[in-house]
Amino acid sequence: MGFEYKLSFQSPSGESTINALARLPGAKLLANQVDAIEFRRDALDSGMPDATASATEYGLYFCDHGGFGREYLGHIAAQLVHTFGTISIEELE
């Protein structure tokens, strides 16, 4: 549950996308999902992450779970532009 976004851009692979995002502060790779990552402002928090993202065929699915999720969306967009170039962001309903 949260606000969902579709971030479209050209990436060589889902792994490349997740690796680019893994450099961001608060990012945590998920051991059981190679194409997904979560973001937490407080690394010690064991509850719902601020945001999660998954690599897709169009680029990235992003879910803002509240807290600092919207802030992470900005950081992620900046990192993707820096790494891959132009992106588009669409809020999903």
C-alpha cells in the first residue's frame, strides 16, 4: 500500500538499474529478490520501509510507503538520470 510510480528509461539490464540505486544512502538489497531494493531512512527500523523499487522491462516500479518515500523518489530519479539519461515518471492509479 502506498503511492506507486512507473519510471521509464533505457537500462542495459535490471541488474544495472538496481546496482545504480544500491549506491544511495539507506538502500538495502533484498537477499531473496535480485531485482528489488528497499530504502530506509533509519537502517535499524524493522517495520515497513520508506520505499521499495523493482526493476522492470520499462525501467523501474517504485512504491512510496510513506515516511521519507517521496524524498527517496527524488534521489532515485536524480541517480537514474545521472546513470542512464532521460527518464519519465508516471503516477499509477
